[in-house]
Amino acid sequence: MSTPVPEPASREGAPGSRHPGRWSRIVSALLGVLFVAYPFLVYLALTRLGARVAGLAVVAALILFGVRARLLGRQGFRAILIQVGGVALLAGATAVSGHPGFLLQLPVLINAFLAVTFAATLVRPPPMIERYARMVQPELTPAEVRHCRVVTWVWLGFFVGNGAVAEWLALGGDPAAWALYTGGVAYVLMGLLFAGEYVVRKARFGRYGNHVLDRVLSRLLSARTWRAVGLTLAYYTLHFFNSVLFLFVWGPPLWLVTRVRPGAIRALYVYSRWFYRFQMRVMTWLGAIRILPIEGVERLRRGGPMVVVANHRTMLDVLNQRGEIPEAACLVKTFRRPAGAPERRVMPGYWQAFIGWPFAMLGYVPMPSDWNDRAALKQTFDRCRALLAAGRPLVIFPEGTRSPTGELLPFRDFPFRLAVDAGVPVVPVFLHTQIRFMPQGTVSMNAPRRCVFRFQVLPDLVAGRGTRAADLSFETRRRLMKLLAEANREHGYEG
């Protein structure tokens, strides 16, 4: 009976060891970076240093890789040496001939090597993907084994196609296109293929094992994440196409017509109201929101000069209200941020190109860049006063921004001073949602379930003789806080 002999313990980093420890890890990290960034480094070398110098640089990197593999005593060193030697010959050919085509063959060779490796495991099972799967989940069902074989074929096809594209770009002689594809697009395609296989595996078998990457992907690719991504894309896609059509199709002709017949601008008022309502219907149909019948909505639909004020919980508040008020204007965030002001007080830069001109034609008034700037504040006040004098309703959120918690923020007295000065009623609107939905600092629809909107339009508050703006502000806030407390008790709120 023989006694098993234990394997010698690793002595990495010990004096005289063939495993150089720290230096090995440093070389490994550097070579890993060089491998990932290879296409862009080659592109920079070809365009800045020339083909010969670039070839010499690659040869030097490959020598480091070979030395590192030898020092670590890597299994299969002979195979590694063959691969490194083959690429070194190509890089050396570029260094000698000055032709960049040889240097661009590395991604082609890598894909060819991977394709041959995966194909070999299909001829001599188990397939490559099954081998990886059993590292995480040793016991596989027959259906999972078949799935692994199919996925191995898919990866084989990917490596063949990816290598063919890389070769085509290399022969085309455009280093920029080659670098973009092999150093960027190819990695994205690999990630999509990996993620797609993960989703299919989850749908078919419903288990993943304990691998850290599996747990991370499980969270990233959860049903809630996909729902949020889909709903958010749908919401902004509608905005995008609507803005593009306006900017490049029918907006310019309408603007020209209004130079001759100013009354034609009402067509834009009607269209914008329709679009807001249409957008809310689409989001309702997709399951993002549900809007209950608005109590007292006739007070909004009557139109005419009035200042509509409401608590501001979600990004969709203004769209819901604008869809019910004929020819309404509103006070919106400014496009310019004063020094030191929080970013949330400013309209996001990526929207400005699409909404600046439509907002201007609709008569929307930007908030002053600095509320302490008396001149800017007076200019904003006068513009709002002119809209009311022209018979248009004005929507203003006295909190100034969306509430991050659902509770009422402090009120500004601006809308109430405006109503007192113009002699128009204040129309308070109460909103309640049972969940946190697109609050301050959020632009995505990442909610756990459908958001239910409950609106209530309260009776007008009319300033009498001696009524101050502070009185209107106090009464409006009192009413909204009372309704908010009652709604939270009855329907709840998940902040």
C-alpha cells in the first residue's frame, strides 16, 4: 500500500524561488492592461511612431509575456511559446517591412485560436461551456448539458465571425476602424452575448450557482431593472422623436407663419396639450402609471388667467396637468446655472437642444438664474404677468423642484405675489402617489410597480382687499399638507 505524497507547498516570493511573487503580479497586471488596450495602443503607435517602431514595441511586450509565463512555471508553456512566437514573427515582419498589416493580425489569431479550441471540445466532449458550467455547478441535468453544447456552438460561430471581421478591417488598411472594432465593438458584442445567454439560462433553468459574477448579473438583469430600462427608453424616445419632428419638420414652417399671423401659435398650444396626454396614455398602456379620474378637473379645463400651484412629487406632474389645461404656460428651470448653484436647479444640458426652442414658442418662462438677483427676478415676474394679462393660465410649483421624499418642501412666495399683483385666482392642485416615482435627482422610471396618480383640484383662492401673498401661500400649504397626511394614511407611501 503506497502512501500518497503531498504536493510541495507554493513558495512564491521566497528567496531563490522561481516564482517572483510581487514582480510576477506587477508584470501580469501590466500585460493584462496591454492585452485589453492592444488595439488602441497599436493605433497610437502606428499613427504617431510609424509601423516599424510599433512592431518593435509589440515584440518587446510579447517577450515580457513569454518571460512571465516561464517564471511562473505555467502549464502548457510550449503552447504559449508557440503562440507568442507566431505573433512575434508577425510583429517582427511589420518592424522589418514597415507594413502595418502584419501587426493587425493579432485579434484574428486570437479568435482563430479560440475557435479551434472550442471546436476541439465539440469533437472531444465535454464542450467548453459545459466544462466552465461544472466549475460552478458540478451536477447538470441532461437539458443543461444540451444547453451547454448549443452555447459552445454559438461561441464558436462568434469567434469565427469576429475573426473574419477583424481580418477584413486589417486588410482594409484603416487602423482607426480596426482599433474601434477590435478594441471596443467586439468587447460589447461579447458582453451582449454573455448577458443574453445568462437571461436564456435563467428563463430555462432558473439557477445560477454561487459565482460572484453570476450574482452581480442576477441583480443587474433582474426583472425590475429590465422594466425600468424599457419604460425609461419608451418615455424619452417619445420625447426625442417629437422634438426631432418639431425641430426639423413642422416647427420652422409654423414659426414662419407666426411671423405673419401670430394667432397661428395656438396650433402649437393644442398640439402640445395633445402630446402630453398621448404620452401619459402610452405610459399607462405600458404599465408604468395609472391616473385616476381627477377630482375637480373642470376647474383646470375652463382655462383663462389663473395661477395653478401644486405639490411636486414626480417628473410627470407638469405633463399630467399641462394635458388638462388649455393654452397653459409654466415656469421651468433655467438653462443657465449661476456659480455655486446646485445642478438640480438647472435644466439638464442634454435636453436643452431639444426643448429650448419649443419651450420658447410655447411661452414657458425660465426661472431666474439666481433668486437673489432682483433684476432677473423682476424680469421673470414681468414675463409671467404678461402671460396672465394675455389670458393664459400659468402652472408654477411653489416648492421650486421635485421633493426627494414626497413631503412638502418650503414654498416660495413668487406665484402668490404674482396672483395678487395680477388679480387672478390661485388654483391649488394636490397630487399623491403611493410609491416614490421619478423624484428629485432621478430621471429613470425605476419603480417597483405601477405608480398610481391621484389628483384633486381644490377650489380657487381669490385675494381680497388686504390679502397678502403670504396669506395665500399659508392657506395653500395648509390645505395640501392636510390632504397629504390623509392620503398617506389611506393609501400609504413607500419613500
